[in-house]
Amino acid sequence: MNSKKEQLLEKELIVEEVTILSEKLRAQAIEGRSNTLKLSQKVNLFQAKMKDVTKQMMATVSELSMYQATAMKLGEEAGILAEATAAARSRLNENLPPTDECD
């Protein structure tokens, strides 16, 4: 009977140790879930910020492209006008009207 009581006490001690260890593991698991949730929320926030910045960059690139096209067109027009001005000056130097339409 005494040996059975000893065995029972030993088993109760083992059960207590296992219970303590399992509670520690459970607490770690809960803490890990909390950390994981916080990290996933941060990741989602950063992804949203990245999407916003990407949209802004795309809009800026598009706007820059429009300005570049306008600048090229204005450059061509400036070249044409410079040629017309040079032609008009050379005609004036020859005592002719600047253009044929000016007669």
C-alpha cells in the first residue's frame, strides 16, 4: 500500500511538472500569436504605404512625360521660328520683304 502511495505521489509530482511546463508553453504560444499579429499589421501598413508611393510615382512619371513631350514640341517650334527669322533677316539684308506674304 505504501509503495502504491509513493507511486501515486511521484505521478502527481510528474503531472504537476507537466502542467507547469504546458502552461508556460501555452503562454509562449499566446505571446507568439500576439507578436505575429503585430508584425502582420505592420507589414500590411507598409504594403499600403508602398502602394500609395508607387501610385504617386507613376502619376509623377506620367506628368513628367507630358511635360517632356510639350518641351520637345516647343523646341521644334522654336527651331522652325528661328529658321524663319534667319530667312527673314537674310531677305531684309538683300532689301527684300521678310516674307513673300509681306509684299
